[in-house]
Amino acid sequence: PVPVLLDCDPGHDDAVAILLALGSPDIRLLGITSCFGNCAVEDATRNAQRVLALAGREDVPVAVGAAGPMRGELALGNYVHGISGLDGPELPEPTVAPVEETAVQFLARTLDESPEPVTVVVTGPMTNLGHLLTERPDLTEKIRELIFMGGSTERGNHTPTAEFNTYADPEALDVVLRSGVLLRMVGLNLTHQALATPAVVARMSEMPHEVGRTCAAWMGFFGDSYHRIWEFDAPPVHDPCTIAPLLDPDVIGWRDCFVAVELDGTWTRGTTVVDLHDRYPDEEANVQVALDLDAERYWDLVLAALDHLGAP
Ligand code: BDR
Ligand code: CA
């Protein structure tokens, strides 16, 4: 199995990403680190723990991460994910405390101790990784690749041009983009192909266990937000799109591109600039950018993992 560290801000789609990782025997989840984002970091931590409790996997360590960005103002996504950051169905409360190390300490130690390079997945703001690679640039050698949900080749969601995760901490993303780590970016242009249609939600709710039914209820809350704010008919389930390609290399098509993030800009702070057509020939490609999703394969992977976790 691929060793994975998951840094996240759960969040309905982060929660599904956690379940996809836990329910896939080809992945060994070494730990979860939390970050502010969809909600305050305390809530994101608790939500990660509640998802682990739902899955019966409280053996996976959780470390508390950043409460705010490296620079600039705090942005939170409660307007999408509710007061708790994971509103909707009731969840079991955690019975295990987070580890005493901070997220950055936990990530550094886990990478230091790993005999093999580790895949790092980030589905929230890039803050924890920004701090880690600033303090310990040598650790790039221990990261097999870093795959993140953020940005877009097209337009944004939190602002007209900036996606939420990249808006929430552009400086941290900038550190990572310049770090030399093998990077894969899964932006809105890709995740808007990952829609939880009524047919997908029905497959979840018909599962004979709590894991499937809980996911269906999450999609209900998340879908209502997406309908109210962005007029979507079905919610895009962004974050598991970072895990799926670790399980099936053909689920996403990629292109090597130069990617930068706008740190200033009167209206465009946090916007990713993706050079799809080599308009900056002097800039080397630094990111594999996700372009096409095979949605059928994607949902088959997600639903199989939920069933694997939920079935007795
Ligand atoms: C991203 O922001 C959050 O709302 C989601 O969890 C996802 O990571 C989408 O812009
Ligand atoms: Ca997220």
C-alpha cells in the first residue's frame, strides 16, 4: 500500500476523502493533520476525529494544525459547510485525543522516520505544508509527491477568480510551488466534473450501513449550499479527487504546466495562473495539472471504499 499523510479541513468533501483513503486497502493512512479552512481549526480537528470514529478507525493519529494563514486575513468556509464545518447528520464523538505534537512536528517526524518516501495529500489551505517546507526544506526528499485540491485552470469560487483553498493562504502555496517537490494539482476545473448526482446519492443512501447513509446525508447538506450559493444542481465532491488517482492512475488525465499563484492583485489575490498553452516559454513546468475526470470510475472507487468500510 501507498503510505499517505492527509492534511485537511473537514468539510463534507474532505470527510469523503478521509473515508476513501480509509476504505482503500491500497492506501496506508499514516495520519491526519488539520488546518483552518472550511471552519476553525478546532472544529476541523474534531470533524476529522468524528469521521475516524464513524469509520471505526480512531487508531489513525490526528495532529492539530494552523489556525490561520502565513500572511493576510483569516478566511473560513462555514458559509458552505455550516456552523460545525460538517453540518448534517449526527456523528459519534471522538474518544481519542489528538496527538500532542503540532501538525508540523507530526509531519516532520513521520517523514523523518519513514523508510520510504510518503505521498502527501492536501485538501485544505496549504498553510501546514508552507510552514513545514520553510522550516525543513530537506524534507522534500521524503515526499514522493504532493497532490492537492486547490486553484483552477479557469475561474474561482470563493472570489470570481480564486478557489477557496488557494485564496485562504496564497503565500503557503507559493512556498510549495517553488519547493521542487513533485506536485499534482486538482483544481475546480477537474472537481466540477465530480458531481454527486441524485443517482450517486441514491447509491450511497441504499447502502445497508451507517457510513453510506451518512455520506448521502452530507451530500444533502453540501448540495443545498451549492445550490444556494452557486446555483449547482448537484454538489461537486472536490477533495476525494486527490485520493482517487492514487488508486487508479487512469481516473484523471494530466498535463505538465507552469503554475503560479497571485500574491497581490487588486481583485485577484489567491488566483492560480496555469500556463496551459506555454505562453510563458521561459518558465518551466512545475505542476502536473488535472484536466479530465472519468466520473464513472471515480464514483465506483468512492462507493467501493464506503462499502468496504461500512460492511460488517
Ligand atoms: C475546496 O474548498 C472547500 O470548500 C472544499 O473542502 C474544497 O477543499 C473547494 O474550493
Ligand atoms: Ca477541503
